[in-house]
Amino acid sequence: MRSLPALILLGIVALAGIVALTSLGGWQLERRMWKLDLIDRVNQRIHATPVAAPGPAAWPAINAADDSYLRLQTRGRFLNNRETLVQAVTDLGRGFWVLTPLRTDTGFTVLVNRGFVPSDRRDPAARIAGQITGETTVTGLLRITEPKGGFLRTNNPAEGRWYSRDVAAIAAARDLGASEIAPYFIDADARLDTDKGPRGGLTVIAFPNNHLVYAFTWFGLALMLAGAMVFVARDAWHGISRANPSSS
């Protein structure tokens, strides 16, 4: 038999749980709206007319929400002797992203992810024909730096082992000058492809959007808790009434 104070306490705890679960469901609905807006903005960016790669004056304001996947275009010369290979897993298999600094006509340097090469072409000597020399135009998508590492592994510049496209770390390792290199990199499209060179245009743009499922889960749990609270409260009240007939 449960006492009335215990029943009241149980009701308060259950009510707090219902409020918390309902709030989590509402938060997931808000996250869903934010995600849909993000997907819409990114779709507009990747299909827009390319804009000039942001220069030093714009660097402090660059952020993932406003700038990721902007379609850019710039012109300059590749510093092929300072390329960096970053581990990659793509639909084409395992291999490496080839990140090559581009010295732009406007005076700053930007890392360009020229694309994917399989392991048997990691050596530049195996893809001489793909090493673009002279002035060239690069078109691609702005990507935000990926600091610290990836694949649950930390970048090791001293041993030349890279698992993420960490702009600052790569710039330091290749002596590119921290104040002269853009804080982002460009995923080049397929226009620079050659038979022997990196395969561009492989940017994966995917935003998991399971927020509606999560919202229904939280709301469902709140409804189940409310039902359980009603059942327990009714059962407990009947028990109290039978034990104290005068209170009924």
C-alpha cells in the first residue's frame, strides 16, 4: 500500500520526466528545422556561380555555418613540391587526398584538395603527367579546416602521416607561412582531372537528418510515462481508498 504523500511524490517525479521528455522532443523538432534550412542553403551554394576565393581581409569572419561549400574560383600556380597526402576512403577505394598549395594571383596561398589518388600513385613520380605547372584556374568548394586528426587517429606531421585536412598544421609542416595561407581549403572539382593525376569532384555532401525520428521517440516516451503514471496513480488511489474507507 502506498501512502498519499508517496503517491504525490511519485506524481511530481513522473511529471518532471514528462516535461523533460517533451522538451527533448520539441528540441529535436527545432533541430530538424535548422537542418532543413542548412541543407537548403548548402544546395544553393554548391550550384551558385563561383565567387572569388576570400582573401585575408575576410578570413576572420569565415565560419562553417555561413561559408562551408561556397563555390569558389581562383587563379594561381601550384607549389607541387609542397603537396601533402591525407588518408582517404572514397567510393573509389582507399588512398589519399592530394592537398597542394596554390599561390594565388592576389598574393595569398590556399590549400587545394586536387582530389583522390590510389595508394599506388601516392608518389608524385607515378603521376608526373598530373602535376599541373604554370598558371591555372581552380574552381571548387570552400571547406573548413579539419584540426587535430580523423579516423580516431591524430595527425603526425613529423612522420608525414595525415588523417585530416588540418590547414594550420599542414601549413606549418610545409613552411607556407601562417599569416599568408587561407584558413580554409578548396575541394577542387573535376576540371583539373588528368589520366594520371588526382580525381577531383568527389566532395561528399550529406547531412544526416533523423531529428523527426528522435522527436517521435521522445514524445512517445513521454506519452508512455504519462500512461504509466495514470495507471500507477489509479491503482495506488484504489489501494488507499480500500485501506481508508472513510476517505472515499
